[in-house]
Amino acid sequence: MSNFHIIVLTAPSGAGKTTIAHRVLQTLPEMQFSVSATTRSAREDEEHGEDYYFLSEQAFRERIAASDLLEYEEVYPGQFYGTLRPEVEKKAEHGPVLLDIDVRGAVNVKEIYGDEALVLFIAPPSLEALHDRLTDRGTESSDSLRERLERASMEMDYAERCDAVVVNDELDAAVEETLGHIRRFLNS
């Protein structure tokens, strides 16, 4: 496969990448979203096939064995996330594809696709701001909050391996900066 465009948004959990991804999709109607697969349980407002493909751990491992994943990561013990290769490649035949994935997966996608992939790192203004966002979200236990913040600290080190960093201090400005990077990439 050649001459296609994959745009990857990556960030520590809570930095705003999913919110920015939704705004990008609203603004660029030609953009298609690649739904990730995960073994975590669906949140109350999430739907299978729309927000994620919610798979059992066994089904996920079967996809790994079948080489059906473009990238995957065991983000937390027993909790896998990944990008279904058939999903991305089918959509890429018809236009640009947007992925919203973790930092290690984003680096893997960049290594595989090179210049056909644009990887944007969405950074929180600070780890303290990230703590406040995760706390305000109300979805984390104290243990999961601690795990996410420890992981976020490690994930920040991946920013330099991405094509550009967008600091999400003010959402509208971060969205506009993200859209600018994407438009330049699509027009290059």
C-alpha cells in the first residue's frame, strides 16, 4: 500500500487527544476514524465498534497471533489496546485515516509507515494540570490515578520521537494548531 495518509494523535491519558480527535473529524469531513480495539470494559457512554472494539483478552491474543494488529500494547496488566490493521488499510484506500493511540503504538506506526504517517503528540501544559483533569473526569480510583500519572511521566519522554508537539493548554488553540499540522501534511 502506498500514497496514503495516516494521522496519529497520541498523548498521555487525560491530555485531551480524544477531544481534539473529535474536533478534527468534525472539521475535516474527508478524515476517517480508525476505531481501536481494547480489552478494557466499556464505560457507560461507550459503544462497541464506535468508541472501541471491546474484545476479550483471549480474542485480542488471537488477533495478535493472526498478525491482525498494526500495533498493540499492554497498557496496564491484562488491559490491551491496539489498532486493527485491516480496519486502517481498508479505510486508507478511501482517504486519510485518523488514529487516536498510545505513545508506543504511535512510534510503531511511524516506524512502519514513515512519511505516510504524521504523528502529533498532544501534551498537557504540566503533569499537575494532567492530575487535575484526570481527577475532574471522575473515572479514576486513587490507584488508577497514580498509575496513569506514573505512566504519563514516562510517556512525555516520547514527545521528541513524534513529528510535532501540540500543548493543550487552551483547547481551541490546540485544535487549530493540530489542524494546521494535518492540513500541511495532507497538502505535501
